[in-house]
Amino acid sequence: GAGVSQSPRYKVAKRGQDVALRCDPISGHVSLFWYQQALGQGPEFLTYFQNEAQLDKSGLPSDRFFAERPEGSVSTLKIQRTQQEDSAVYLCASSLTGINYGYTFGSGTRLTVV
Amino acid sequence: RKEVEQDPGPFNVPEGATVAFNCTYSNSASQSFFWYRQDCRKEPKLLMSVYSSGNEDGRFTAQLNRASQYISLLIRDSKLSDSATYLCVVTLPYNTNAGKSTFGDGTTLTVKP
């Protein structure tokens, strides 16, 4: 596709519900990143994939968060037993090779946990 | 102390003004530097990379001072359309920690007629 596509655009979840957020990166992009952005703050790193390998998951806030990219293209971020503090915008970014040329972000998924 | 610190502003300037934003970072191993622009309720978009020699893109000039671990963005002849939040981004070398990027919390600019 022409850009990074994320779905859903908005998600309202009841506390305790599981959610799955999808990212479809730019075709051929090797690197894929997930970031979490709370209101009034900059994006915070969650995890990074190079093709299907998850090379860094140090930013995942708890074991309720899980990300995968099984075929090296589409990625899913799953949050189990959502809590109110999980409410944020989840941004996906991709990059053709490494990271030194800047990212292209998707429009994000705005998650609200009620 | 945050790894990347920016003055949150807001900066309110008239059209045509020159405005400068500053950013400091704490990790001296940082290798790549960027400025992103984020409009309200939109995703961040890459504005420009920042090089040690300084670089210019139209009305925008970015500077990097590695010794002081300091990055700046200068906007000349401000336009209404420049109103946005400007995010400073610092990236580790690719061979350490997979080149993770750290974002500042942003500086908000409002350009008024």
C-alpha cells in the first residue's frame, strides 16, 4: 500500500476485555515498530520487529501486552485484560531497512478503556 | 530525568516571526537525530533529519551540537500552517538496542495572524 495502515481507527473496550490492533506496513519495509502515545506526551517505544523477528520488546509495559508479525508483514498488537491506564493512541511505524532514515507512521488506533 | 527533554511551550508567535525550539538528550551514544511534526489528533510526520554540520530545508534549519547534546530547530517567516507540535527524536546506533528511537514530549507552536 501507499502508507502504513492501522485498524481499527478507534476502539472502545470495557475494562478486562482483550483487544487486537492491526498494522499493515508499507510493502517491502523490513522494520516495524509499535509506539504508545498518551495525551500530551511523545510516543513511547513498545516493540520492534525486523521481518518476523521481534528484536526488542523492552517497552511493553506488562505481560498483558503481546505483539507478533508472523510472516514479516502485517503485525498485531494484542492487549489482554485491558485496564484504564492502557487508554492511549497506539502508533505503528515502518522503515525500509534500519532506523536511521526516520519512520513513516500509520494514523494510529485510539484505544479507550471504560 | 527524561532521555529527551523539550520545552513544552506553548510558543505563540505572529505570522512572519522567527521561532527556535531546543532539545537536549542524555545518552551520548545517540547516533541519529530527527524533528517530527505532529498535528492535533494526527500521527507524527518526519520533518527533517539533523546533521552535525547543520541542515536547512526551506524555512527550516536544524542544528546538532554533540558536545553539548543539544538539538535545535529554527523556523523563519512562520506561517499559520506551521502551527503544530514539534517532536525531537534521538536514535541509538542500529547495532545497539536495535536502534531504538526516543521521542521528546514535543513543543507546541501556534502561529497567529
